[in-house]
Amino acid sequence: MSQDTKIIKRTQFTPQESDIKNIIPTQGKSKEEMRIFLFEFFGMALFAYGIICSQGSDEFLALFFFASVCLAAPFSGAHVNPAVTLAMLLSRRINFGQAVLYWLAQFSGALCGACCCYLILNEVDSPQVKSTEYSWIISDFSGEAFGTFTFILFILIQTDSETTLTPGGQPMTTYVLVALALYFSRGFTFHSGGCLNPGMAVSLQLFQSFQTGDRQRMEFLWVFVGGPLGGGFGASVFFELFYKKQIKRL
């Protein structure tokens, strides 16, 4: 067998260096996506369970949110809210494919949390517009939008290296501050109950409407979806086009 023939056979069966470099990042990316999905799922499920257990208490709800953030943050960044994910996408911190992964995890996690509440506590509660008066609906929508705007704007400020309020601080400091931001942002939403989370609203209302057979509960679901998403969009635009530029000028 000639030397040329040996070289041909060896190159046919031996993986090339370029092939190995292409395989390794793909495997690592898959594991990273799995971690993001799982911990965003569990964080959202824990938060959903906590929302129902808190029975409307702002303090307990903030504590459950803090626990969810501590669980998920090292692995997924702990968005635990589709509106937060939208803001991160618009701020170009994640791409669209990653955003879809977050959204799938968030909606399915919230639904799982609702199922656990029903099985363990025999109780599920979901946000609902309490009055069909035009002024009341506008108030609910505005409260959800303004509250989410404030909440997400603080998240964007605190998680950006150029604008963070605690440069060089420990991650736990950020977790505490974000939980406090949620606590205070709920003050805008005394009419609506302070959902500020479209994934939680959709999942809990879906579960409760099918569990009780009351489909009318979902008539004004758009208030708890459009309000927070609009607030998240506004927070991202304000942060990128105004706040960040003003900080750089200081």
C-alpha cells in the first residue's frame, strides 16, 4: 500500500480538528439551554406556588420571589417573568431563540405551580378584573403597565455593569434589591392585585378557568398580559435611549 493511500484512509476515518471544534460548542450549548429551561421552570413554579400561598400579602410574595431568584439566578439569570425576558431581548442581552426558550419554561413552570397548589392545597387563585366599568379596566391596565415599568427598569439598571447601583457588589445584594423592587412596584396596582407577570396571569387563569369551568374569567386576561408587556417594552426603550445615555454623560 502506498503512502498516499494510507493518508487517504486515515483522513476518511479520523475526525478532523475542525469537526471536533464544531461538535463541542454544540454540546455545551445544549447543556446550557437545558439548564436555563429547567431552572427557569422551577423558579416560575416555586413563585406560582408562593403567590397562591401568600394570599395577597406583599411581604410574603416578595419573599417567595426572592427564593425563586436565588434558585434560578446562577443558572438562568432568573427572569421568572415573560415581560423581563422581553426587556432583555429588546436590550440585546439575549437573542430571540433564547427568549422563546425562556417563555416556554416560564409558562409551563407557572402551570406546574398551579397544579401543585391544587393537589396540595386544593386551592388556586388567579388575577381577575373585579369590575367591568371602563374606568376600572383602564386603572387595572395602567397599574400593571406602570408597576411593571418600574420593576423592570430597576432590573435593567441593576444588572447592567455601567449603571448598577452596587458596583462590585455580591449577587445576593442584587437579589435582595430586585425583590424589594417588586415589593414597591406592586404599590401601583392596588386595583388589579399586582400581578406584573403575564406568564403567571395566563397560566393561573387557564388552570382555574378549566378547573372551575368558568371561561368568563379569561375575558379580560389581556389586561394582565398587555399591561406588563407594555411596561417591559417601555422600560427597555427608556433605559436604552435615555437612562443609559444620561449616566454616560455624568
